[in-house]
Amino acid sequence: MTLLTRRAALAVAALPLFAAHTRARTPDKVNLGFFTEAKPTMIAKGEGWFAAGLGAPINWTEFGSGAEINTAMIAGSCDIGLAIGSVATAAGIAQGLPYQVVGMVDNIGPAEEMTVRAAANIRTAADFKGKKLATPFGSTSHFRTLGFLKTNGLTQRDVTLLDMKPAAILAAWSKGEIDAAYVWSPAKSKLREAGGTGFRTWDTLDKAGYVVSDMIIVRNAFAAEYPDAVVGFLKAYGRALTMWETQPEAAARIVAAQAGISPEVAMADLKEPDFVGLRKQLEPDWLGAPGQPGKFAAVLKGTADFLVEQRSIRSAPGVEAFGKALNTRYLAQAVA
């Protein structure tokens, strides 16, 4: 064997060892906070695509509000927050919580809305005076509730505002203990099936600046250690979005099974939000390209300023801090 041949043989023999050293690291387990909702997120969850994309088993924990995910992030017990509301996200960034925004799920639009009890005789904003109104505090629905009161010349003293998770709202509704609720589906749909009526607020509130969205956040330490897992997770969500866009009936059946509702209700609920595609999220009107924060940074800043006004948080940094928290590097890789 010549010297050149021996060197070639040694190089080939070394390839498996080199590959082992350069193979992407994968986590042993991923702690993921989520909400049961009628959204494509439930497709990727139910079909196991998220776990496959991460390359690891998932410890799923259902939360009642984004504020609870923030608390879990501080404790280090949550690696990924799936569809956390923009209000909790804005509060988290303002308070310097150790996470980054890597993507978004939707522009919520009418998917979260007020529902009123027929017997409460609520027909105008003024009719809410003296009524019991429930919503999960620290959520996008809470943000809109406060915006609804403010834009209609009402204060929290004019109503009895109750902090309830979706399941508690449904229980209180069945007992006749509340007159109205601001919440997302499937709780919203179940309230209306149980005699509730929609009270439209979302479009007026959006125009007044109370825009709400659902985000995907990742704990900083997790993203730094497992970047490929983050990219794989976003690809899995993109696959679910594609299924909803191309096979809506099949998608609705999967979502229905995951959310505990009928396929018909799932289909109706899925049509309400504006699910922003991965590539579109990279545009200036949304999250923006890597290193070039989009307009959504200003939306988060405005939300944080409102939370300061409501004394929910002490202070809000400049818009630059919110732009810095939008890390779309993983998103760009996911669509490449």
C-alpha cells in the first residue's frame, strides 16, 4: 500500500468519528408549554411532528394564560412557549425574562371575542355596568377586555372583573355565576353552544391599537444549546400550516380530536385567525428578517406601554429592546 493510499484509508476510517463530533446536539426531553386551542398547533402536536422536529420526547404542560408561561420560563421549567399571547410576551420582554421570540402563530382577530349571556340583557357597552365579566388575567383576552372598557368610557370599578382560566369560565358559566366572558376557543365556542351570544369588539379594538397575536418563544439557554431543534420545531409547525391550507377537512378532524370539539366547530374556529406563514413572518410588516426587526417590535412596545399604564408592569424599555428579542435566525433557516 502506498503512502497516499494509507492516508486515504485513514481518512475514511476517521469519518465516523468526525461525524460523531459534528452531529447536532439534541435534548433528552423538551418542556413545552401550550394551550388547547383550535389552531394548526394542535395538528403538529397530535401527529407527533413537533417531537420529530425537536428530535426528542416532549413533556407537554397546558397553561391557563401566558403569564403562567412567563413564570415557568423564569423557573427554567419551560423550554418553549407555544402560542403564548403577545401581551404576556410584551410583559416578559419588558421585564427582561430569559427568552426570545422565534416565530408567531397568528394575528388573532375575531378568534378571541366577548360572549354574553342572553339573560344578562347586554346589548350595548353601557349594559356591562354592574355585570360579572371573566377572563384569564395576563392574557391577550385580558388585554382586550381592558381595552374594551377604556375605549367605551368604562373602568374596572364599573364591572366585577374575575380572573378565570378557560375551564373555570366554562364551569362558572354552567352555574350561572358570570354574565360575560372574554376568551379564546374552544372555550368561546362552548360558551356559545351553552346559550352565549357574541358581542363584537375585535375589529374596533384592533383599529384602536389593541392588536393581539400568538407567539412562539424559546428559553435563551435552550436556543443556544439546541439551535437545530428550534429550527426543526418551526419546520414542524410550517408542515401543520401547509396541511391546514391544503387539506382543511383532514386538518379540522385532527384539531377537533385534540381540542375536544366537533370537526364542524373546529373548522369554524380555524377560519377565524389570520395564521401568518413562516416566510411571511420574515417580512418587515411582521417579525422581520434576521438583524432587521419588523414592525411587530413596535406593537409589542405599545402593548408594554399600556401594561405600564394599567400598572401591570413597572416600566417598559425602548422599542429597540423588543426588536432585539425578535430572533428570526431560526425561522430563516426553517424556510431556506
